[in-house]
Amino acid sequence: MKTVRKILLFPFSLLYALWIFLRNFLFDIDFLRSESFDIPVIGIGNLSLGGTGKTPLVEYLTKLLLAKNYKVALLSRGYKRKTKGFVLAKNNSTAIEIGDEPFQIKNKFQELVVAVCEKRVEGIKKLLQINPQLDVIILDDSFQHRYVKPGMNILLTEFYAPYFNDMIFPSGNLRDQKCSSKSADIILITKTKTDITAKEKNDFLLKLKPKNYQETFFSNIHYQELINFNNKLKLQLSSLNKYSVLLFSAIANYKVLLEFISERAKNIDFINFADHHNFTKKDINKIKKAFELLADENKILLTTEKDISRIRNSEKENLFKSLPLYFIPIDIIIDDSNTFNNKILKYVEENK
């Protein structure tokens, strides 16, 4: 069935690939211009349509840079927001105004300057006008936004779904040419298994074929304790075996989380929505009804930190007030983190 689908979609993938090739070619010959800035700019992106773990990396870099007392800004498109143009996030901004991922990050790092803008050049210029003291700007999901030329580019690819095994959308999940990977200074392989061997890493790199100037790092997701949405009490992961869980999510790659919770919970039911889906009252009623049908006194609702950002500070928040709703924060663990951190810090220090 998958083979038939790929054949049927091939003409559309070919047209999309031609458009991507032409656009990249026009940038490569400077017909379309990329703009550089005097301030350090770190671009984070991927070649696929999503789910590679950009948000955990943004949070990782934010922690790293803020710990060194750098004045840091994050600029994102603000995907699925209901606003247009440049918007500077405030402490009381909502996901509707700035997008779920910028909201999640701003909610964690109040001292971080967060802005959203479809046009990245305009966004950077406005950030520097408002905050001329900035030391570094992180560009989220920027790999295809070539009007800005970051001083450092970090490309993410999943260990179990690498771009070198994928095809151009809609036959596959790629939104850019595989050869665009040459723009990366660092390639971060995400969502690896925790017990990956040296041979497995080497086999992967032989297929990845990084350039001589590119450094590669492996990383994996670390799930933290569950947090109760209503009272902020924590639930240990080791306690999940006492509960039946209704997990719901609207993220691009839910399979890793579903597998992780399935291995630990007494029982699990799952409701999936499209990536970045804004939950409606109808959706929430569907979730509540499914939760009521769980035949267990010890039961909880569980979702991701990204999904909870679309519930927090909205009228939908009250619909969960009487329910044991938890979310599961994640962070990223990078192999050889000292080398990775030093590379980031050296770039910022030398260019600020």
C-alpha cells in the first residue's frame, strides 16, 4: 500500500522538488540575497516536516547561554498563531498570540526575549531595535528561511527516521533537498536509544556522510517527572504502574512517547490529533468521555508539555479543573556535551 501511495504521489513530489531546487539555486547564485548580522545568530532546523526535537534543543541552548549571563533572544515563526507580523512575547502572552512552542519556552524562561515573525530578517532587525544589548539570537525552525544567513547552523535528524532514508513530500516527509544538509555546521542526531553502541553510531555516520567541516553529535530524549496541571504536584515515573492512563497529544511524532508510557503504565488508551492542533470544546469532551470510560479508580489524563501550552491561559483551562491532568516535560541529553557546549559558547564569545 505504501509503494502504491508513493507512485501515485510521485508527480507532486517531483513538482515540489523542482520548486525547492529552483529556490535554493536562486539563493546559491545570490539572485535571492541572504542577509548576515553582526550579532551571533544560531539557526536550528531540519529537512523534514517536523518531529525531530527542535524545541528541546532550543531549551537546551537557552539554559546553556543564560547560565553564562548572555542576553538571549529567540525568534520563531510562531506556527499556528492567530496573529500576523512581528509580535514580542510578554509574560502573559498566550499560545494563540505567539504559537505553542514559543509560549512553552517563554513560560519556562521569563528572562528570555521571545518574538515571532514570519519574515526573519525583519524580526531580527526589530529585536535589535528593541533590545540593542542582545548578545545572541536563536532562530527556531530556520533551515529553509534562507533570507537570513546564521553564523552557526544546527541541523537535526532523527536516528530512526534520518533524512537520508526519506523522500520529498508528499511521497515522503522531506521539505527540502537532502543536499541542503551541506549548510549545517553541526548535525545533531536526535532520539537515539540510550544504550546505543559505538558500532551503531559508526554505521549511522557512514550512511549520513557528513562533510569534513561538520561535527556530529548523538542525543536522546529524557522524560522527567509528570506534573499535575492544576496543582503542580509531581508524579514519579516509577509510580505509573499503579495507574491507567489516557494519553492524548497533537505532536508530529507521538510514537516514542506512546511506547515510553505503554512500558510503564498499568493500562493505556491513546487519542491522537494532528500536529499543533488547537483543541476545541468538542475535542475536550471527547477526551473527558474516553477518560470516564476507563474502568479503573486509579487513572490519570496525560499529555505533552507542548500540548499543555495550548490549554494554559485559555478558556479551555477550566474544562480540566476537576480532572487529574498531568503533562510530561522532556529535555535532551547530548553525548559528549562538553564538546558541544564549548563549540556553541566559543562561537558566541568570538562573534558577539
